Amino acid sequence: MDDVFRPGKIIWARFFITLLFILTVQTIQQYLSNVYYDRVCNCWSKPLDNIFVRFAIREACVYFNILCAFSQLKKMRKGEFISNIFLYISIGFDLLFILIAGIRYFNPTDYRLGQKYLEVFSYLNSGSLFVFCFALYFLTNKIQKNN
Amino acid sequence: MPSFKDATLNKDQQRFLILAFIWFLAWQIIDFIAPIDQWLTDSIVALSRAGIVLLFNKSTICYRIQDPFQGYMITDSVASFKIAHSCNGKAILFLFTAFLWAIPNKQLSKKIMYTLSGFTLIFFANIIRIITLFQVLRNTPDWFEFLHHSLFQWLMYVIILFLWMMFLDQVKLFGRGSS
């Protein structure tokens, strides 16, 4: 695979393709939810009727996306710094996600908890952290120029 | 686990990460105290419906899905479309401002200007996204999922990245530096 960055030149295609790839995984996960969720009876059908199966699918999507973004960020110049940052932020968010999921398991009717659960999941699953860390590259450049 | 051994953080970088985390936490606290979700979703639903009338001359009916609140259902004779709090773009706005305000050595006035213009741009881009998605659902529903979860999200990130880069003077608009 090519580097995300060539010396002095940014390969934007790599960034956009990675982002599109992450978002495609998200679309597939959402598609599964739509197919197996019965909006008439407001219930899940098999095999997604089990809460742990749904959680496992979400976690699988999250880590698939993290690995994909991490490997691409690592190829950047200063990639070691940025990819590490990305990995630590992602793992931090995932721990928060697991914590909220755990609380939500015992209190499933709390609407605000449900919203936070979705919000944290969207940070992990939607590629927004990847974009955030990608932008760090420019910031790092800026800081080094200023120094 | 990776280590920071080969990639040490200088003071500015450390400061940036700590500040970004503090801003993000502050947003979460504000979100907990103030009804940001409700305000954002209500405004987006109202403006999207107005946009649908204005652009496509289609009137819609709006239902509030209650007990527990799950969002709004916008419907006409052809399609039904649910707008929940998760569609209001709050998460992106949080991330956008956290990055902006954590950047060191930037003027306060510039940060305020970019925050306000970024908020406005993201807010209206989201409304355009919702209006377009409604029209897609009416005409070509097979494309809805791809556009909803891939293409439009991708475009939103491009907008944010562009704003961040403008803020960092990495891109020039109208032949001028953004500083």
C-alpha cells in the first residue's frame, strides 16, 4: 500500500477512500439493524433478538474501523504520534461505550442513557475520530513551524 | 499496545490534547444541563419541513413520537421519514468546536468567528442533507441507506476538515490566507 502522505504531498484519495470504507461498514451495520428490526412490534427478530449479539456486532464494526483507520494513519509522516493518539482516544471511547452499555443493560428505559450510547457509538463508528486525527497532522505541522 | 517512545509529544501537542478533552467534557456537561438536543432537533425539523415546501412544493405532516421520545416522523403521501436526536449533528458540532478551541496560539476573535460560521455551515448543511434524503426516499428509496450513512456523512466530514484547515491557514479561500 502507498503511504497516505508522500514527502511534501498529501494523497487525499487515500484519506477519502479510507473514510468511505469506514462509512460503508457503518452502512452495512445499519442495514442489518433495519432488516432485523420489526418497526410494527418494536422488537428484534432472530438472530439479532439477543442483546449480546447486537453488542458484539457493534464492537466488531468499531474495531474493524479502528484497525482500518489506525493502519492508514500509521503510514503518515509523524504517523506514529497520530496513530497512537487515535488508538488511545478510540479505546477510551470504547471503554465509555462498554460502560454505558453496561448501565443501560440494567436500566433500558432511560432515554438520555440511550442517546449517549448512540452518541458514543457514532464517534467510534462514523469515522469522525479518524477525521479528527487526520486534521492533527496539519496542526502538528503548524506547531512545528511556529516553534 | 503501541508506545509513545518514538513519538514524543511536545508541550503544545500535550496542551492541545488536554484542552480538546476539557472542551469535549465541557460540552458533555452543557449537554446534560441544557436541552441542546431538543433545541437542535426542533429547529432542524422545522427548517427542513419549510425547505421541502420551498424547494419541492410538498407539504408534510409531522408527528412527535412519544413515550419515550424517539424523534419526529415527517410524512407525506409517499414517504415517511424519522428524525431523531442522533440526526441533529450535535456530535459533529461537539468535535468541531473541541478541536477549534484546543488549538494553541490563535486569536480569540478568530476562534469565535470560526465557531459561529462553522456552527451555521454545519447546521444548514445538515438541513440540506435531510431535505435531500427526504426527496431520495420519495423517488429512489434504494439509494437511501448509502446516501444517509455514507455519502452525506462523508461530505459533512469534508466540510469540517475544510473549516479546520482554513483555521490553520492550510487552505486559502478567494486567493487570500484565512488569518
